[in-house]
Amino acid sequence: MKTNKIALVTGGSRGLGKDMAIALSSKGIDVILTYNTNKQEAENVIAEITWAGTKAVALQFDVSKPASFDSFLEQVKDVLKATWDTDKFDYLINNAGIGRSVSIADITEDTFDELMNVHFKGVYFLTQKSLPLMNDNGGVIFISSGSTRFNVPGYSAYASCKAAIEVFARYVAKEYGSRGIRANVLAPGAIETDFNGATIRNNPQTKSFITSQTALGRVGNADDIGSVVAFLCSGDAKWVNGQRIEVSGGIYL
């Protein structure tokens, strides 16, 4: 019996990652999602996905700790065998992240290292270690940020890490293209989730300003992003490779 395609989504228990997992499952792609601290939220997502008829499993994972990646991927292999009777998955979605808004003048080395570990070092080495476990003709998606194109005060370190990931994605596309593995970047604009202390949701003036600067006249929602991830993990995107796709409603055009 042919197994569905399988996607590993980091940070899939809430926000954008949750919608990515649900959107993937709606396309018939099974999901392994990770959570850092909130197991209950992850289990709620799993219940929603499995109720709709797609397989899903949740695993605890901290992308800021590369020393744990080997043991985490051993868990992934165990889950692949137990749930799907296979040893490979098809898509890696590097979504897990944290938000920190700190000016250049005020950022500390500890905060910088925290951002670097989560958004660049962790993503780099998880991708490196995951690629041998991926089927040929799969794909890697890196979640970046609109702030690599336009400047948001306080985001210098965060955006710099995301810019590094955009370069890395092109290298993955180049070095793994012989296996048919595609690597693309999805860069969301301003999205109304609980990310970075729910900055947009909790600040009506900020939300109003962003709306005024966006061609489509609103801020983004989580479900504006998940559907694009699902597209990139489909055969319809088979010739999309090495690209940065901004999903921002046309902000700051």
C-alpha cells in the first residue's frame, strides 16, 4: 500500500505552524509536528488532523539545542517505522521560532545568541541531519520574514538570522538538486498571531498602520501562510526551487 507523503513541521502546535500542519493534512500529507513546551496544544492539533482522516504525530523538540538533534531524529525514525512502516519522510518545514524586538543599542550577546541558535544554527544543523532521512524528490521549506526586505526597528538581529537562512536555502537547492529535493523560502509579512507577544493583536495602532501600508488593506492571518506551504509541498510546485516567496499581501510596495 502506498504511503502518503510525510512532512516534518517544527513549531507546529500553534500560530503559523499549526495552520501549516492543518493545511498540509488537508492536501493528504501526513504530519510529524514538534512542540517545545505546550504538549496539550500539540495534542489538540493532532486530534484535529486525525479526526479529518490524516495521520499525525507530535514530538517534543527544542531547535535551539543542536546537541539533542541526533536523539530527536532517532525518535523521528521510530515514529516513521511505528506509524508509517517506513524510514524516510518527504518534506521538512523549518518553522519553529521566537520573537525578540530589541534595538541595536540595547541587544545583549545572550539575546543575540538565543536568536542565532533558534533561527540559524539550529535550522542549519537540523536540515543537515534531516536530509539523509528524506526521500528523493521531496523538499525543504525555510520560514523567513518580510523584515529581510523592509526594515522593522528592533528586528536587526532577528532579520539578519533570517537573511542568513535565505542564503542557506539556495545552497541546499544547489547541493541537493541532484536528488530532486527542492528548497524554498517563504517570507511572511505582518501576521496576527501570538508571535512576539502578540504584538499586532495587542496594539491597535500598529495593526492600523500595517493595514494602511498593505496593498490588500489588512494584516495577515495564519491561514494565509499554511496554504502556500502546502502548495510548495505539492506536485504543482515541482519546478519551484531556490526561491524566496514573500506572502505579505503587498506590504511596503
